[in-house]
Amino acid sequence: MIYLDELQPYTERYSALETRPLTVTAHLRSGSPLVAYDPVYLDGLLAWAVMHTATQGHGLARSDDPYWLPLPLRLLWASGDGLPLWGCSVFLPVGDAEPDTVYTHKRPPSADLIDARKIKPGVGRWMDRRVPLPVRTCDAWQARCVGNADAIRELLAGVAFLGKRRGIGFGEIAEWEIAEVEFVDAIDAIVINGKLAHAVPADGPISGAAAPALVGWTPPQWLPAVFGMGWPVGTAVDRVQADWFEAAGL
């Protein structure tokens, strides 16, 4: 784990904040469906926002090891090497979410500045391409969490898109909505209807009913260094260490 001085003020600030059960809802603009090959994690989105804010948009140096990225969320558990399991879910559709396919097209350039005979739209680099994109058509996507509403709202103010292919207008957000709720049980932040709404590690306080697999369970979920054996989103829950969560004040 890499700790940076630039992020220390965020660690101190967020650790002192009061956290409450919340829902975080992204209302998408009409005609801008979500493109997501994998679940979109609230903690992953907030981690990007913290990194972007702390570095003034410059980003972090490429590293095979993960950085410590403090978040305004309840820390539920940490691995032996300090990797955090935050109290939040992935974004799930509000209401029906119909699967659909849209297509992007790559066309050869005009021959204004080069010899037109070098442009062969049937083969090679200039070949026409029609690329299918799986989308989910739903007006709103919602995540649950135990966090601080004001701090989350501040971070999300600079997030205008959700999911993939944002550069061509997919997943554009019209409005963020953050609301306090009362969960039936605090574990409902990451377990919804008996299934995981956040990937969890095999040595953590929650276990899945299926055999464990290799998953990215902490931000950034795409980094190989944070992969470990565990259970992905959607796995039926087999066991929750209720005493552990009670001891943690959840």
C-alpha cells in the first residue's frame, strides 16, 4: 500500500465525519444509456474523485501497488495488508432496465491530404468497423452506502458521466440525488435480497454460497494488485459474521 502526503488531509477529514445510511442515485439524461461491461462501484467512483481532486487533475503515478485512497464511507473491514472494504454497493437500476445494443461506426478519413489510393476501407487500419455496445436503458441507477452525504455530494459534483464510452455521450448524468434512508440492517449496504451488491474477499466477514473466484473487491477494482480470492457481485450469501459487524458499530 502506498501512502501519499497529498491524501493525508482527506484521511484526517473523512475519518472524523459522521456516517449515515444513504442512497446515491444517478439520474441519466434521456437518450444516454449506461454502457458497463462490469458493475459500477460507488467506492471506485469516489476513489477516482478523491484522487482527481487531491492531484488537481494530474492523476497518480502508475504503480503495480495500490494507493491508499480515503473515502467518506464507513470502513467495514481491512485485509492484513491494509486493503479496505468500504460500506457501499455497486450501482443498480431503479426499476426495469432493458438490455439493448447500440452500434458505433468507424469510417475511413477523407483523402484531402493524402493519396486516396492508400485508403482501403476493406482491410487494414482504414477498414470500416461496426462495433456493438451492450447498454442498459434505465433512467436512474442507485447505490447504497453508509457514508457522509455532504462529502459524497461534494465529490460527485465533478462527476458528469457513469460507465464506459463517456467520450461519445453514454451515461451522461443529469442529476445526482443523495438521500438518507433506514436500512433494515446495516449489512444491507452490501447485501441486497440475499445477494452480494459488492464483491467481498474470501477472508472477510462475509462469505458466498459458491466457490470463491478471483475478484477485484477494493478500489480501483481493475488493478491486478488488489485482486484476490472472493465472491463477485450477484453471489448468494452463505454467511455473515453478525457479531463482527455489531462490534464495528454497524
